[in-house]
Amino acid sequence: MSRRARFLLMPLAALIAATPCMAQTPAPPPAPVAAAPLRVDITGGISQPMPIAIPAMPTPAQADTAAGSTDKLGAQVSDVISNDLKGSGLFTPLPKGALHAVSFPQVTAPDYPIWLTTGAQALVQGFVQANGDGKLTVGCYLYDVFQKTELTRQGFVVAPADWRRAAHKCADTIYTRLTGEGPYFDSQVTYVSETGPKQHRIKRLAIMDQDGANHRFITNGQSLVLTPRFAPNRQTIVFMSFENDQPRVYVYDVGSGRKRLIVNEPYTTFAPRFSPDGRYILFSMIVNGNCDIYRVAAGGGSPTRLTTSPGIDTGGSYSPDGSKIVFESDRSGGQQIYVMNADGSNQHRISFGGGRHATPVWSPRGDLIAFTQVSGKFDIGVMAPDGSGEKILSNGWQDEGPTWSPNGRVLMFFRTGQGSGKADLWSVDLTGVNEHAIPTPLDGSDPAWGPLLP
């Protein structure tokens, strides 16, 4: 199996019937799925996150795997699910001291009277089992404690090294069922890892899971790098590098580690981003002192110039359907946000709020554009594609460079401390209420959230 997990999604009843170890300890038939009113209200401020119980997942038979014993993995899977849901700001997992041990037969037959005493409204149970072929099966069940009904179930078959992905998938299943929103936990982030003094920062490209786990560096820091962006297929990253003291845009193949220039021109190129279908790359290029936005085929070729104003045009980002591009320009005297058709026609300004507006990026849902507002300090905000409904979400000293989660509900950005020059990754949701730091081994900037993993 490749390093990227292959997930076999199937009803848990089928998994139970097909798994010899589990057949030795048959579970009671699950309660019939019934429509239930349990739902998380995501429209307003998150004043009362839903209490949810996520006990350690039992195993039908303890077994050692390359990732550890199945009983220990059951506790670790539950921890990852708890952290994912807590990080969304919409759920409050019960503390471990308030949780009850769950036996394997209880996975499909919850002891509702016990869970009612904890105050939990929802209950997540599951199991971790070692299969005969060396893989793991992770079962995931969600229950409404008050209605005493099963809301959803899912099973994931993974290599032992990919047990965290199964946990993220389970958290996505729960999140989607209880909120009606799309999933986002099983995804990766690429960013610029920074270290060293303010005047001589070493910057390396890195990839990690959205929660900071499975971190790895993909460049060695010998050349300054900026603004990495995932391709829609998650297999390539486009970024800017100062290799040989020449600022150019490169495409990096994650699997092979090879990189190539996107445009072999003797000009500065920067601010790259893929089109939604992966066929094109937008970037900025400075020619004869003028900075404009260009488009080039992802495989290379001659670039097409899209803007022609005498100002600095940069930071292009496609709408999800690929028909429009949002970008920033100082043609009006200061950084503001503009929208144009994908062919460069109908360029018009949409930002008219206070201060300057920069680093625009279109939501994957198409309903909002995120940006950095510069007005005494730097903040992350959103607006509608026509510029209406401007709303500031973050509240730091220097917050910039927003990037969207795959479901378009959460934004990641980087925050630089006042006077320190040290940057860290943060996230905030569309309510502006749930803001928290993302763990990285070193300082971090320029995050780019990738699509959901397959």
C-alpha cells in the first residue's frame, strides 16, 4: 500500500460479517437509524458547544501492529477525534475522567442510562481491529444520547501507519452529520517553516496534517522560499524560491522531490496559484518595471498576460468554477481588491472598506473572498464576491495570508508578534469566535490548506 491511505468505506455491519476476529464476539444488532433533532447550530456565535462523549475505542482482540497495540491505538484514535472536534469550536468533548470504559459488545449497543448522567448530548463509539492482511479496521459510530438512536456509522480500512487518517475521517463523519457542513479534518497544509534571527531567517517548505501532526520538511533551507500552494490533485506544490538569488516560481512534485521552473524568463516571478482544474498557474511577473498577472499552462509554455495597468497587480486567485479571478492592485493609489473574468476582461474594484486590502483568496464554496486588511494593524476578513458584507474575523497585531479549509468554513493564516518578528500559524472560523494556534515545530508563515485527501 502507498503512503497515502486507501479507505474502504462500507457499513459496519458488512465489516463485522467479513472479519473473522469480530465474528468470534458477535455484537448485538444496531438500533435502527431514526431521524433525530440533534444538530449543531453554526449560524451564530459559538456560546454553547455541544457536549460530546468520545471514550477510548475497544478492540475485539488485542494485537500488536507496526503502529502499536490495538488497545493503545483505540485510545489514541479517540484522542485525535476529540481534538479535531474540540478544535472546530462547535463541540466540547467530555474530560477523560467523566468517560466510562466501553466493551466491544457495547460499541453497537450503548449503555444510554450511563451516558445520560454525564450530560453528553452525543456519543462517539468505535473499535480498532487488526486484520489478517496486516491492515487495521477502525469502526466509527455516532449516537444521539437523548433520543437513544444511532445517527451514522462508518468503517475505515487502513495501513497501521495511517491510523491518524482513520481518526480524522471519523471526526469528519461526525462533524458533517451534526453540522450539515462539509468535512475538513482529513487534509494537509503546506507552509513556510522559519528559524533564525530576524535579519537572517532560514525558510523551508514543510507539509503536515491540518492539526500539525505528520510534519516533514521538503526543502533544505539553502534558498529562501515563499507562498507554497497545493495543486488540486495534492501531488504538486507551486512556490516562489530565491535559488541562485533569482526570485522565480517553481513547481515541486511531492512524490519524486523534483522541481522545475514554470516560466523560463529572465524576470522576477512570484505569487503563484493553481486554477481549480489544475490546468493553469496564475503568477505575477515584473517586466520592465511593471508588475502584472499572467497565466501559464501547468506543464509550462508561453505565459498569457491578463492585466495591463500601470500599477502593481498580484495575488490572483480563481473562483471555484474557474470563471473569475480575484486579485490585488494599487492602481487606485493603495492596495485594494479587484475581480476580473478569467480572460482578464471586466476588471473592477470590489473593496471599499477602511484601510488597504491585500492577499485575496476565493472560498472553495464560492460565497466569500478572504483578505488581509491593513489599517494600523493587520487583520483577516471576508467579504462577498461583490465586496458587500465585509467582516473582520481575527484580532492580532499582524495577521495575514489567509487560506481556506476544504469546506470553506475555517481560515488559516499566520500571525507575527509585535516587535518579535516571529510568526506562527493560527486558524479562525467564520464566526470569528473560535481562534486558536496551530502547532508547528518551528515558526511558520504562508500557509496553504490543501483539498481533502482521497
